[in-house]
Amino acid sequence: MTNGPISISAAAVDHTRIISMRQVRKSYGGFEVLKGIDLDVNKGERIVICGPSGSGKSTLIRCVNGLESFQSGSITVAGRAMQPDTNSSVGDQRVGMVFQQFNLFPHLTILENCTLAPRWVRRVSLAEAKQEAEHYMKKVRILDQANKYPAQLSGGQQQRAAIARALCMKPEIMLFDEPTSALDPEMVGEVLETMVSLARDGMTMLCVTHEMEFARQVASRIVFMDGGGILCDGAPEDFFAQQTSPRIRQFLRQIGE
């Protein structure tokens, strides 16, 4: 991903709690996906969530932004308590999310994709929305693609456009659901570098990924999930030196770490 170690100041974490989950449970029919999750995230933390398929990783972050309801427990995001059994999105400026698939509107240019939500949800003028969009497109290095349509861009460029679009809503928290899994290997690096840039800026990030080199270099904490629960939550150096959990050792062997 990079040519050397990444330096991200620990001072970016200010130890103000921005996400709190307590005994969160979520089921699909008779199958319990989340089994009493407890998780706290402070402002500026970079949390990598990893684990085998079906362990509840994506469901967890989708509950954080209200795309999935939960049956019991409590979730508080940026000071707002979310209610069980409701799909109550946290709001237009609190949580941004980037998915596996890019979810760009194919009939709109990249600039139009980035300005649409700020104009209709945040109610900013077209001129202001365009100025902000150009700022974030420049940040993720796709400003030169502003007037192209998604189909004219590579997968990596489309994912960076999706990140710019999320940033245009000025979120306090960014969620990433396996943002590189749909990319060709040569495109993964450019998306991860964009995420590194956000980390350097102090953005609070929760990222579901199997990119363990990114986790090793960028994460302030690694959360390992298995069977709907959190098996490990700690510093990257502790996770990769994990000798007490056969399950984690097996997972790391399977993904080639």
C-alpha cells in the first residue's frame, strides 16, 4: 500500500466518545447476527473491523447509521440515541458511508453526484455545493474527472468519487463497508491511500476490511468479530501478536498474514 510506515498522530484522538453500543442484538428471523455487542468509539479513532464472512461486521456498521434496525440494546451516535426496531438514519451530517459497490447515480456526472445531496438535504446553494464538491474531489484526486459519468471511470476512481460524495455531507463519522472488495487488485492502493489521508485529517472511521496491512499501519484499534460477537478489541500490535486465540491465528493464516 505504501513505501514505508505511515505516521498518524495519536493526538487526533481526543477521547470524546462519539459512538456507544450497549448489548446490541440483531436477528434475521431466528438467526441472531449480533449477540449483545458492546463497543465505544472516541472521536478521531480509526477502527478496523475484521473477521470471517457472516460474523456480523457489516450489520454492525449498518446499525450505526440506521440502515439496519436492531431489536434490543442501545446505540448512541454523536449524542443522539437511536431507538430499537426503527430504521432511523442518524442524519445528514453525522455519518457518511461508503459501500462495497459504488452506488453512484449513472445518469449524473461525478460533480452532479457530489452536489445532489448537499443541495437537497443540507439546502445549500448550487454555487456553494459546487465549491465544496470541488474541494473534496480535489482531496481524493478526482477533480479532473468532475464532468465524466461513472461508467467512464475506473473502479478505483468511482470508489474515490463515492468517498468524495460522502464527504460533501460533512459527516463527523465515516463508515466503510469493505470498500476495496469490488476492485481489481491494482486499484485497491489508490482507495486505501485516500482513506489514509482521511485518517491523517483526524476523521473518525470504522472500516470493515480484510486489508490487514492497512489495519496494521492505520488503525488505532482492531475489532475482531466471530459468530456475532466481539472476540478481540485492541491495538494493532497486540492483535497481530495474538497468541492466545486459536480463532484469530486461524483467521490470519487464512488471509495470508
